[in-house]
Amino acid sequence: MPVHGRDGRIKKHFAGVVHLNYIFPAPESAIFNVTAQNITNFRRFSTEQQKSKYIDLLSKEPKVINNQENIASRAYKLYETVKFFV
């Protein structure tokens, strides 16, 4: 989702947003590995181009996550920030 500045230009581009209020535990039987080969079992696409772009985005996500700080330390920082406001 692009973020626009006051001048209308894109300042940042986010690949996705984590909505913490939608996170809940799931039984292991409800967890599936999603791959490029089986993605249409879980999501519908209106065109092959849309499907291709979505697969490209999914393949980039682990690279971004692995190039950032450890997820646990980022989660702790978020917890500390939220705790301050509660």
C-alpha cells in the first residue's frame, strides 16, 4: 500500500500490514504450506499476471524479513511501544 506525502508523491511503499488485532491461535490441522504450485487452492486470481505478481511478492517477503532484525526482537520493541500507550 503506497503512502503519499502532501505533495502527492509516494513516500514509502509497504508490502503488507500486520493487523495485530486479527492474530489468533490456529490448530495445526488448519495450517498449510502455500507454494506457487498450490496457491490457487487458497486464493483466486482474475488473471495470470495478477497471480504471477502475487507469487513474486510472496517470494520477496522472507528475504525482507531475514534481512531485518530478528522477528522476536522487533515484536518485543512493538510490545514495549504499545505497553507505553495502554
